[in-house]
Amino acid sequence: MKIILYKKSGCPWSAAVIGFLDELNVPSQIRNVTSHPQYAKELEKKSGKCISPTLDFDGKILDDASVEQVAAVLEETGIVL
């Protein structure tokens, strides 16, 4: 499963989710929408908004995500049991 995490610079919630994914050794691609406007446009096209953190789990969008919500998706998809 490909996981893309869209974040804004300095976002503490994004940092928490990134730390959680790293702790579990779950690979993800980090895209900073603050420093790369093309990622902001990509995120708005996918979700209709530019909220941080937003994750794209192979097309399943989870916006304004918390660590708990990310954990639930990882469990649902069988990535983490």
C-alpha cells in the first residue's frame, strides 16, 4: 500500500503522525504543501481542501488525521495488527 502524507510546515499533528508511522516502520511519502505549491494543488484536487495532516492510503483520503485515526486505518487494511 502506498501512503502519502500531506503536511504543512510546523504542524504538530503532522509531526505526531509521522513519528507514529516511523515508530511502526510503515513507509510513507511526505509531501510538504507549504514549501511545494504543486503538492497543495494535488491535495486540494484529491480532498477538496488543504488540511494538515491529510493522508492518502491508495486513494482513501483521511483529512485532519489524528494518530488514533491513522492507527484504525492501518488496522483495517492489515498493515498493522
